[in-house]
Amino acid sequence: MNKEFVRKMIMAEQLRYEAIKEILPETIRKKVDKVELEAFDLLKDLALELIKGRAVDNKAGKVDDKDEGYEENKRNSKKINVDFM
């Protein structure tokens, strides 16, 4: 997909969201702002925990790369023919 198109679509959605927030009553807008901050804090905490978890796993010698065990299992699998009739 065209990178410029995606960037403009994201900007359009962001502007639409901001416009909707502008027409909200003040009390509801304050609640929405509070929810946004809480969601941002939650995402930030989750990202930090994921980073810390990976760092601990790497120090312990555990493998956290993409499914290395999958490739091993794939080589050891057998083909099975199934007849449903």
C-alpha cells in the first residue's frame, strides 16, 4: 500500500476524532481525556513490562525469537493421508 496514502488516512482519522471531541460537552470531554491518559499509561506500562521480560529471558539464555521450535517440529512431522469417504 502506498505509504503516503496510509499516512494521510491516519491523519484524516486523527482530525475527525479531534473534531468530534470539540463538539462534545465539557464534562464528557474531560472524561474522554481522562480515559485517553489512562489508556496511554496502560500501554506504556505494558510496553515496559514486555521489554523487561524479553531482557530477563535473554539474560537467562531463553530463546524468544520467532518460533524456532516450530521449524524443528516442522522437520519432524509426517504426512498423513485422510480418507473421508
